[in-house]
Amino acid sequence: MIVLLSPTGLPGCRNRCPEDGYRRDQSVFGDGINIEDTMGVMVRYKTNAILTYSLNAYMPWEGYQIAFNGTKGRIEMKIVEKSYVNSGGDKALEGALQNKSIHVFPMFGAPYEVEVEEGVGGHGGGDPVLLNDIFGVPVEDKFKRAADHTDGARSILTGIAANKAIRTGQPVQVADLVKFHG
């Protein structure tokens, strides 16, 4: 857990700001902040599949691009979300989908675009579903996408390993960071 204790935030917001409840303790660009805002990571899985990951956390752009290359071709997905930078703005627009696309490039075949379903609400409809799963009555998901606390812990291990590799200058085995049982 990172706790920022220096009260150098905005005047009148020493505790929680009324607009959004956020505690502006310290500028993320201030002295003493050592969070990586640009990162390139290569992960090799036990199956020898390779993931390359690039993070630019300071950009005025929200979204992601992902591509899967395989023996049958390539799939590309691009999601662009509306940036939310003003706590006085319409919070409903935070993470609102601006653009989405999935393209399939079959090996030795003609490329095509796949229609992307879009739900209502932030992050392409994902926010209301997630909030309902946590605070409401979960609805059966035929794709079994819901994660539990163990999945949440596993999801951060690539970032933890990347930060350790940056700190030590050495490759990191994720399996050496934590042991899961069951």
C-alpha cells in the first residue's frame, strides 16, 4: 500500500475534497514520488507464450490496444475512453467509451472487423456489472468472467515483478514472489 502523508494538496482540500471525495495529499509529479509512469515489460509464460506490455500512465489518453498473434493469424482490439480530468465535470463520463474496434487478420485470408457489444455505463458497460457483482445481486455470467480475490492478487503480480526488475536490474520469476494454494 502506498500512503502519501505530505499535506501539499490544493487549498481547502487538506482532508477530503467535496467534489469527488479524493484526498489530494501530494502531487504525483512531486519530489519523493517514485512510481513508474513509463514502463516496458516482457513476460515469458511457462508455456513459452510471450507478453510485451507498454505503460504510459501520464498520457492525456485513456484506453488500451491489445493484439494476439498466433498460428492462425492475428486479432487486434482498440478501446479509447473519454478522459476524466476535472473533478467538477460530469463524473458519469469517467471511462465512457469513445471508440472501439476488433479486427481479425486470418493467416492467408481476408481481414474483417468484428462488431463489439457495448453495455450502458462507464468502461463500455463494465462498471455497472462490476458494482452489481460486489454490492448487488450478481447475475449469472455465461462467459464466467467474474474474478475473485485470488484472481485480483494474481492480476497485480506482473506489475510487482516489473517494479522489482526495475529496482534490481534482474529478471524476476513471478512464482518466487508469492505462493498460492489450491
